[in-house]
Amino acid sequence: MGPRQRERTLVVCAAFDAGLEESLAAVRRSLRAAGVRAPAVPRHRPHLTVLGAGCPPEGTAAFTSSVAAAAAALPPVPVVLDEAGTFGRGAVLWAGCREAGALRDWHADAVEALTAHGLRNGFATSAPGRWVPHCTLARRVRAAPALAALEPLLPLAGRVEALAVVEVGGTGDLALSALGG
């Protein structure tokens, strides 16, 4: 028997409809044209983080099955990205939601559904009541020019239509489950 592989962090993400994903790709192109270091192709789909949890490699199938079961019980929810902001003294540029009441309620329901299916949130910033709904667009930016480039590109509107599972440090989706509630 070989050495045990270490636990990794998996993130459950609120995935957007195709139209909002394309709008966000256009925003990244515009940001790059304005000199902001936005990725041409991000490591993961644009999303809102719902929760994060540790998972051993052998637990991936159970984790993604739990996410699929929770997604089946959740309805799609509208999202309007109409606020530009930064975290970490300007290191992370994001588009978020000014009026997020319905989205915050949906997030609390999503965390409850995921918890009911055995997942435990390990991200303090994703706890209901502390969650700031935002979509990261770029990292390692200078705040003032990045915000000036992003603000005229907003608002963007669409829907959360699925839950995706991604691995921190990984690339792409490990799973994608349509919302069905």
C-alpha cells in the first residue's frame, strides 16, 4: 500500500449562465486592453464561492455526489454584478452585488442544503451572514487603475444555474451540477 495522499481543499461554486460567463470574458478582455493583469483564460469558470471544505482524494466522488444532491434541491437565482471592488489592498479585483438580499438568502439555503448532505464549510468568509458575493476577475492589480477600468463595464446580469466543484490550485471543474429546485 502506497503513502496516503494529503487532503486538498475543494470549493463549491455558484456557476453562472452562459450569457453572464461570456459577458465576464468580455470584461476580462476590456480589462487587459486597459492594462489590467486579468487572465485571458482563468483557471476556473467565473463564479461566486459558496463554501470550501477539505477532502481526501478518495472522497472526491462522495463530495461531488453530495453537491449534486444539494443542487437538485436549489432553484436558479438572478445575479446582478454592479459593484467593483478590491480585496487585499488592491491585490484582488472583483465584481460584486450591491443589493444582494435574495442572493444572500439563496446562499444560506445552499449552505444549509450542502451541510444536510454532509459537507462542512471550512471558509469563514463563506459563512452565511459574512459572505460577500463577488466574482474575482484579476489578481495582483493596482487598485485605482483596475477599479477605474472595471466600473464603466458594469452592471452585468444573469443567473446562477449550477453548482460547480473546483480544487484550490487546480484547473477546471471537477463536477458541474445543474440547479433544479
